[in-house]
Amino acid sequence: MMKIISTVIQLRSLIADARLSGKTIGFVPTMGALHEGHLELMRRAKRENDLLVMSIFVNPIQFNNKEDLEKYPRTLEQDSSMLETVGCDFLFAPDVKEMYPEPVNEQYDFGKLADVMEGASRPGHFNGVAIVVRKLLEIVEPDKAYFGEKDFQQLAIIQLLVKMIPLPVEIIPCPIVREADGLAMSSRNMRLTENERFVAPFIYQTLKQAVKLNTVLSPEELKRWTSEKFKKRPEFKVDYIEIAEDQLLQPVTHWNDANGVCIFVAVFLGNVRLIDNMRIF
């Protein structure tokens, strides 16, 4: 039976008891509005650990758009039912006061990694992510924490964070989970209108085509090609398209600039901002 916990002190007490009995802990932090992508992270965490702890907390300090924060879906009752199906042991669902009893003023410097793509489009976002993830990891003290590769840059920031602090946790990257039509699963998808949801898989289709063209186009040409594809679809407004190496996510000008390269996109579809990425090699 899953326990729902809202205070740090109670969660720490339960985790201390589990540790005393030698149990390993897998952790999945979320902002709720759960979908199959989240559940896949949890299934893996459950398979690889004795106990599964997950958190639901809509973190206000990582939103640089107040309207986005207000519109973020909050579905705790529905989420709790879904968690029962994957065998979650502890659900940590604190309020803002519990997480931030004092004003927050920590500042992190992630260097070049935080200056591109999401970092450039959403100033302060990754600092807010780092603050909440560090707090959660220090509260839960998991052996392993699981993050999806849809938020590829966030994952890279968190991997750097746990080295900088340092924190004794293994960060486990998990592949993007997609709908049958290819759309990357996201809590934001539920905000799409019926027509927007119908056209949204165009993002995946375009990325798939782009990946195949790396043998005939340079990175810059491929970026232009991808941009032109979106320009022909007025439903989409491009925030950024980037072709970057997979470590510090810096743009590449030649395919031999790095051992691993991905294509990243962020687009607005109506009022909903969607991100996706795909590995080129």
C-alpha cells in the first residue's frame, strides 16, 4: 500500500527505517500530471531497487513565465491512482512552504551548458531546477534517481550538479517514451486542443527525416532544412532548432566535431511549448 507523505521529517523517518533494514531506494522526481513516460521511469526504478519513492511538486522557481506556472496541470488524485499501478511505495507531495520555508537565493554556475537552448530561452530555469533537485536528492538520499531524455539538457544539468556538490547518487538516463504516433509524452500535451494534438506528431516526423539526412547535409544545412520544414507549417512557431554535441550541448559545425550529436527542437503549438530531441549518432 502506497504511503502519501507531505512533510520532510516524516519522509526522512520512513527512509531511515528502510535504510536500517538494508533496502535500496530508487527515486523519480516529477511535477505531476503523470503519463506513461513517467510510469516507465517508475517501473524501471521499481525493478532496479527495493523501494520506489517518487515526488510530485510543481516547482514555482523554475518557471520564468507566471502564466505557464498557473496553467501547469495539477492532478494529484488521478496521479495517486496511477502510482498504485506501478507499485510506488512512498509518494512525497509537499507544498511550497514545506519545500521552501526560507527565501531561496542559491545560485549555480553550469557554464556553457546552461547558456544554450533551454537556458537561453528560459533565463533562470536551470537554477530553479538545480535548487529543487538538490533539495529532493538530499531529502530522499536515493541510490539511483531516474530522469527522462526528453528533457535532455535538464538531465545533463543534473548530472553535472551531482558531480559539483557532490551527491552520492547514480543518475539514470531513460529513453524518451512516445505516443503511438511518435509525439514525445509530456504533461503539456494535455493542454493541446484536438486539432493541435492531431498535428503535433509533425515534430517527430521532421526529426526522423532530419536524422537520415546527416550523410548528405552539413549540420548548418540540416538546421536550415529543419527550419524550412516548420516554416511551411504555420501552426508551429519555432523557439529554437539546434544540432549539438551530447555532452555540453554546444553547436557543431562539422559532423566530426564530436563523437555524439543530437538534434534538438523547441516549438510553440498554439500556446503550448513542446520540446523534443533525437540522436543523430
